[in-house]
Amino acid sequence: MLSKQNILPSEAILERYGTRLAGKTIFITGVSKDSIAGELALQLSSVNPALLILSARSESRVQPIVEKIKARNPNVATRFLKMDLGDLKDIHRAVHSLDDVPKIDHIAAVAGIMMPPYGTTADGVESQFGVNYLANFLLVKLLLPKVEAAGPHSSIIIVASSAVRSGIINFDDIGYSDGKTYDTLAAYGQSNVARVMFVKRLAQKLSAKRIRVYSIDPGAVQSGLQRHVTPEMGTFIEQSYASGQALRDVDGKEYKMPPWTSSSEGAATIITGMIDPTIETSNGSFLHNNAVADEELHSHVVTQSNWVRLWGLSENLIGGKFTI
Ligand SMILES: NC(=O)c1ccc[n+]([C@@H]2O[C@H](COP(=O)([O-])OP(=O)(O)OC[C@H]3O[C@@H](n4cnc5c(N)ncnc54)[C@H](OP(=O)(O)O)[C@@H]3O)[C@@H](O)[C@H]2O)c1
């Protein structure tokens, strides 16, 4: 393992461990031309997976990536999966449409939104919590039998963010009083805390099955994600970069704004989570810059009673138990 964090391109991780992905079926959400997931799909196509299941709300988002994959490695099969993560019913429908796929070796849940104006999913859940987190809770529940069928060393990777450092779960009011107290950044932080806590609890529950489970911070990548950043927020971000001034997490611990990196570097830590054999003893960890980075998590995130509480809350919101 890289015991120390290193920003590396995806190619470097694939060169070391990429043969482990040959012949595998890999499921990726959030695929589009400019997204980290789009880059991830393209990178993975070079190591001969059997099938890439590429999910998005519309096929036109995925098509440019499919064309690049075909040009790079025509032997790789791709399959488009239409799925709106802001609609639990649509997630059920999409997963049912995969009934003919017997196993999935790796899930990379990458799709997400950042700091949109207040809104709710089709199910009435605040949209960042719903799309970034709750959708993954249901998706993993529904796809888990296929990952189990793939056996040990299969993986479930949930992309999160450094925003985990500034967030907590507002357990008594995850919807910010129907938007009345909504703060875009706090809600993005909340959704990322949920992603990381979910992985912690999932890893505990899956410990006997040797399925790899990690949350990851891909680092800062210019992508479609910044579409809701207001000019004021943009100025704050630029000033933070320029001054080099430290930010503070929920516990008051200092941290730096992450440097801008390429999309290949953004996808790399996802690949580390999928296949780096040396991190298997740290299952359930938060990864950053291709290394275990649990020391970056604040006290609210690492409190186990919060993981349990979130699991119960999520079961209520999806309207069913997720028993492992
Ligand atoms: N970029 C960064 O600096 C950064 C840093 C830390 C963490 N992250 C995390 O990395 C992930 C990927 O971000 P990115 O930079 O690749 O952003 P992006 O370019 O905006 O890609 C996000 C993808 O998610 C999809 N998506 C959004 N809402 C969806 C929904 N309701 N149903 C299905 N798909 C939906 C988008 O589809 P449409 O094109 O249809 O909207 C898009 O393809 C996010 O989860 C984000 O939180 C990113």
C-alpha cells in the first residue's frame, strides 16, 4: 500500500493492480462526458473488464464515453442503465432490468450533486441527502445479492468528499424544516457524512463475506459538479486557495483546501478502493489520495451509534429493512 497519501493518475494504479479487473463486471453510476465516473469507465476499459454497466439518467450522457471506450478497447462490452437516483421507484425498476446479470464484481457509486438550491427527490427527501446518499443505500441493498454472487474481493465503493469534514447528520431534521433552514453547504456535508457512515456500518455487517467496502474522497476535479457554485462561493474558494489559509472541521481540527487535480487523478482512489490488495485489513475505511485516511474523519462521523441510527433512519426512508 501507499502508506502515505499520494496523488496519482489512474494509470499508475491500473499498472500495479489492473489485471485483477480482467473479465469482471463493473457497475458505475454518474457516467457522463465530463464526470469522474466517465473518466473511471474509460480508464477501466483499458484493463479488459468483461462488461461495464454505465448508469445515468439519459443515454445521451453516456454515449460519448461509450464511443471513447469502443475506440480504446473494442473488446469491452458496455451496457447503458437508465436510472434516476432521485426516485426510489426508478432505482427498483432499473435494478430489476438487470435480472439477466448473474453477478456484479464491483460497484462504483459515483453520481452526485453539490449545493443545488433547495429541492426534494420524487420521494420528498432533501435532494442532496436523497441523491448522494439514500439512493446508494437502496441501490446497494438491491444489488448486494449480485455482489455476493461475485464472491470475495468484489467491492462496493461509495464516492464521498472532503465535505465530510464540515458536515454532521441533522438527525432530528434531515430536511432542514422543509427547506426553511436549508444551507447548501451544510446539506452537501450532511450527505457526505451519510455516505461515509453508511460504508462504516456496511463493512461491519459484511465482515464475514470479504467484500471490499470503502468510501473515498476523489479530490478536487473540475467537472459538472460545480454548476451550482454561486459567484460568492466561487470567490470564497478562490480566496481560500490563494491565501493557503486552513479550514476547520467540526472538531476544530485544521485542514487545507484540496488542490485541483485531473479527472484521471480523481478516478484513481476509486480504483484503489476496488483493487489495491494491501488495504484489505482496513475494510470500511475512508480513502483519500490512494491511501486510508480515517484520521481525516471527525468525532461525529466515527461515532458508531450514529452509524446505527443512520441505518435505521434510512430503512424508514426507503420503506423497508436492509438486513444482512
Ligand atoms: N469534482 C470534485 O471536485 C469532487 C470532489 C469531491 C467529491 N466529489 C464527488 O464525486 C462525485 C462525482 O462528481 P463529478 O465531479 O463527477 O460531478 P459531475 O460531473 O456533476 O457528475 C455527477 C454525475 O452524477 C449524475 N447525477 C446527478 N444527479 C443524478 C440523479 N438524480 N440520477 C442519476 N444521476 C445523477 C450526473 O448526471 P447528469 O449529467 O444527468 O446531471 C453526472 O453524470 C460526486 O458524488 C461528488 O460528490 C467530486
